[in-house]
Amino acid sequence: MLKPVFTFNSRANHCGRLLLVLSFILAVLTSLSHAGTAKQTANILVLGDSISAGYGFDPALGWVTLLSEHIPPDYTVINASVSGETSAGGLNRLPTLLTEHQPNIVIIELGGNDGLRGYPVINLRKNLQALINLSIDAGAQPLILGMKIPPNYGKRYTEAFADSYKKIAETNDLPWVDFFLDDIATNSSLMQSDGIHPNADAQVLIVQKVLPALTPLLN
């Protein structure tokens, strides 16, 4: 009479172990599913100066914010731009930003303040290269936004300054935008009274300048 009881208990123990195994497998599959979902979210870090920080108007109307409306929803745009920033300043901040946000793409919009302050072009190129190296080492794809400065700085300096972006992009085989304020900087209706910063009306045009270079990088 004891044998059926023993058999029942054995089966109960077996079922209990089976349930534990199934629960473990379900937990692992759930964890993998969540991990897969997390991997689908990607960050785009914009490292820029006042032009990307939305100087002179509500930053919510700036091109960086508007960019989110034109890219897939699984991308998050992080604006790390600071008014007055130089390429050296951006270089000092980038390591922390890369660690904090782990971006897939880094849009580098720096150098304008270097030019306006007459900093040596060779320093700009070194800093841009360092920004690129840091981004790539962190597993991010850099995108360079080219800049130009007013002609009153002299033909030699202004040309060398503008050429820096093209040369650095070509040397590293990177996507870039040749002067993303083209057709904007010369239109007074799209510029603020200082003649340096684009106004709110120009922001959607900046997005249109950036998108053709950015879109192929999204996947």
C-alpha cells in the first residue's frame, strides 16, 4: 500500500523540478527579449555650439529638436551643444558624454567659434581629428558639419578654415555636410540681427541640410 504513495510523491517531485526548469527558461527568454528591445534604441549625440544650442530663441524650436521629427522613433537625439563652445571645449567634454550616453552617431558641429576668435587652423584640425577618434573608439559613427566664417578674416585664413572640414572628412572617409548654413547665412530674413546666428525660421532648413548625410547612417 505504500508503493502508490511513493510513486505519487516521486511524480510530484518530478513535476516540481520540471516547473522550476520551465520557469527558469521563461525568465531567460524574457530577459533576452528585453535586451533585444533595448538594443533597438539608438542615440544620436549632437556636439555643437550656439547654432545647435538654439541661441536667441526657444531651443525647442531649434534644428536639433526638429531633427527628431524626421528620423525613426527608435532613435533618441541628445543635444550636448553649448553656446560659445570651441573645438577644444567640445573635446574636453566628449569623453564624459560618450560614457554617459553611448551614442551610435555623433554629429560634430564645432569650429565656428575657433574661426571667429582667429585660432590657428592647425589646432582646429587636430581637435576635429581627436573628436573623430574618440567617437570611433567608442563605437559611434561621426558626422561632420562644415562651417565657414566671414570673409573679413582674410582670404587665406577663411579658405584654410573652410577646407579643414573637407580634408578631415576625406582623410577619415566620413560623411559630412559642406557648410550647413549655405543659402541661410546670406539671407537676412533667416538670420538674427548679429548676422552670425540663424533665426527660428531657418531651423527647418538646417534639418534639410543635415538629413541627406544622416539618413544613410540610420538602420
